[in-house]
Amino acid sequence: MTANTLFYIIIGIIVINFIVDKIISALNAKHFNDNLPKDLQDVYDDAEYKKSQSYKLTNYKFGLLTSTFSLLLTLGFLVFDGFEFVDTIARSYSNNSIIIALLFFGIIMIGSDIITTPFSYYSTFVIEEKFGFNKTTKKTFFLDKLKGWLMMIIVGGGLLALIIWFYELTKSQFWLYTWGLIAIFTIFMNMFYSKLIVPLFNKQTPLEAGSLRDKISEYAKTVGFKLDKIFVIDGSKRSTKANAYFSGFGSEKRVTLYDTLINDLEEDEIVAVLAHEVGHYKKKHIIFNLCTSILLTGFTLYILSLFISNPLLSNALGVDIPSFHIGLIAFGLLYSPISEITGLIMNVFSRKFEYQADDYAKNTYKAEPLITSLKKLSKNSLSNLTPHKTYVFMHYSHPTLLQRIKNLRE
């Protein structure tokens, strides 16, 4: 195979992926105006449903614009040897392969983020503002950007430097050392993300004493679940949308409730949502997802190790001097169809796990408050209640609201 052939394969993968995604999105958009199923007719009144339809259509059109721009930018970068251009800039500052790679990825990632910032800004301050969701100030928006860049430079740069060092030291065996490094990092982040990273962006405070905490503690005791760490996060700082999540394990396990969730739901509904999260923990879903993620990482790194030394990868992107960082970009583009397949499989498991967590909440607490909480959360985020089944299969990590309600009522 020649570098030219590989180049056209990469182009083909990008274009086909774009076309398939747009077809599925168009199918989904055709169902925006469907009549609501009987079980969901109490979610919206007529005015709210029209607002929901308008929100879906606005995001769909905006998504078409942003994804087309991203496609054209990527194709332009490939056709006009953008990777060669950035690689030359990086090499003009150093002869050290690690520094070259860090400069290369720094230019690519920060440059890409700067170019797409106007789209992100429009989404936040025009679309989300129009539909009453946005609570972010311009100061917070740009501070988040700067913090994200710093995180990427420090954490991402540090990991990349170690990976390239492993490669130069061990060549074909680098994947084993990299796998070990990423596995340790993944476990560490699962344990301490809420304690170390979240405070950089949000305030977290322990749930204050009162009837809600009492009800949560009482429920936790009935299922033999030790839960000392219940935190409230200031999600309202950025959006009116609500959420709750479980993180960590062992002594570091904690539940985080958005302040918007506490404001939107009744206490029984919050306990039901918490029971769902406890279900994920009790059913070992968190451990399964962690182990599967680590195994998939190992598989990907092993495949990478078979091809990374081949200069064909760098040549296919128009770069004459073969290098690990250019090979990594080419491999990522070529590997994307396999990544799509593994993503679909993980979504199948995720939807199954959501049913199991719902069942756990139903059996250990009550089904009805979970149903009403799901309806309220869907209403308050103007969710799409009539998605196309193909779109659900391709993109949803959760079953649809209708599917979850039917399951809870069985």
C-alpha cells in the first residue's frame, strides 16, 4: 500500500462517517413534531412542547453548521498539508522529539479550540440563553477555557511526554508501559476526580443537615450502603439543567447533587434518583465500566504498537519526517471505525445498566417518584421525547424516557 492510497482511505473514513451521521440526524429530525405517546403527554403542555420542538430544531440546524465547518476544516488541513506545516513550526524550536510532539499537539489543540470558540460562544450565549438555560457569565466562560487549556497542558502534556519516552526507550513494548500508566491514571481519576478536578470549576459543599439528608441516610441504611459523602455542586452557575452523579469507590465514594436538581425535585424524587445511582454501584456497573475502559485502552495501544513505527502513517498525512506524534494522528483517524463499533457496544451495555439501576431503585425504594423525577428533568431540559430508534441506537447511552417509564411500571 502506498502513502497516497492510505491518504484516500483516511479521507474516505472521514467523509463516510460524516454522511452516515448526517443521515441518522436527519431521520431523527423528522420525528421532532411527532405526537407525544400517551405515557408522556403530561410532560409538556402545548406551549412547552412547541418550545421543545423549537429547541430541538435550532440545535439540529446549528449542529449541521458546526459539523460541516469541522469537516471542511479537517479536509482542508489534510489536503493542504496542514500537519506538515505545524510539524515544521514545532521542529523549528527544538530537536527533542518529546518537545516537538508537545509543541505540535499544543498548536493543533489550542488552535482548534480557538477556531471553534465562536461556535461554543454562540451556543451558550445565544441558543441556551434564548431558551432560558444559560446562567454562565462571559467571565466564567473564558475562565473555563483557560483552565481547560492549563489542564490539557499540564496533565495531557505530562502523559504524552511519558508515552513518547516509553516509546523511545522500549519501541514495540511501549504499549505495555503506556497501558500501565493510563490504567493507573484512570483509576486515580475515578477515585479523586471530584476531590481534585471539580473544585477548579465548581464549588462543592456537603449537603446540609435536614429532612433531605435524613431521608437519604435512612434509605442508605435500608440497603446497607455506607454513604457519608453527599455533596451539592453549584450547577446553577452555568445552566438551569439538573444532574446527579456517583463517583469514586471504597472510602472515596460520593454522591454529587446539582443545586438545580434539589430546587427542581421533591425530596422523595431526589431519594429515588439517588437510589438509581446506588443501584449502579451495587450492580458493579462502575467497576465494569472502569475495567472495560482499561481493557479497551490496552487493545487499542497494542494495535497502535503494530503500526506506529511504519513511516507510511506519517507519509499519508504529507509529512516527510516520520514521527510518533504524526503516526498517532494518522492511526487515530484510521482507527475511528473500530472506535465507533466499541462505542456502540458500550452504549448497549450502558442502556442495559440503566434499566438495572432503575429496577434497583424501584425494588428498594419506589418507582413512582423516579418516574416523576425523570419527567421533570426531561421537561426542564426540553428533551426530545420522540427520538428515532436508529439515532437512539447510535448515540444514546440511556434508554429513552418512554422506555424507562414502561420498564419502571412493569
